[in-house]
Amino acid sequence: MLSRVVDNTSCYNLDKRDIIREVTVKIGLEKINVQEGMILEALLDSGTTGLVMSSEFTKRQEFKLKKIENPIYIRNVNGTFNKEMPIENTVEVNIHYQRHRERTEINVMERQK
């Protein structure tokens, strides 16, 4: 378990007018099937409705994929469908943050080929 985690807030100034705030936190991510873990930075995005992970990361880290019955099609903020592939897989993990641990599934986002 992680003993102490410090939040990291970054600001980027784009063309002197727009400021984007990006908040990342260090978390522990544990694979359920092999009880193997890693510490990484996770991006917090208040506009999302769930947890997502890239398919490239899942392949590189050898996560066990779990096929979902009904693919999830992603909509953009303006209501149009996202050009990326629908979500067809999840991974089951334990997320560790400070003294909290939660078992959850993370959707795997596949890039269009």
C-alpha cells in the first residue's frame, strides 16, 4: 500500500489566454489475476463518467482483458460519437491511494486502426 502520496497540479498557458489545469495523483495499481502492482501517475478528469486506460498500456503491462457483452460507444462533449473504436474490454484491478484500496474495473480504450 502507498504510505504517502502528494497531489500534483500543473498549469499550462496556451496562447496567453487559455489556462488548462491538469491534476495528477500517484496511485498504486494492482493486477487482480497475478497480484502484481505498480505505482504510476493517474490523470484526474472531472468531465469523465468512468475510468479508462489505453489499450497500449494494457498490452505493455500484460493486463488480463475481460470482454464486455455490449460495446460502449463514446460520445464527445458536443454529443457526436468519438472517432475511436468502441470500448469492448475492461481490466479488473485494485487501486491504492493513500490508505484506501478499491477493487474496480477500468474500461480499455482502443485506438482506431
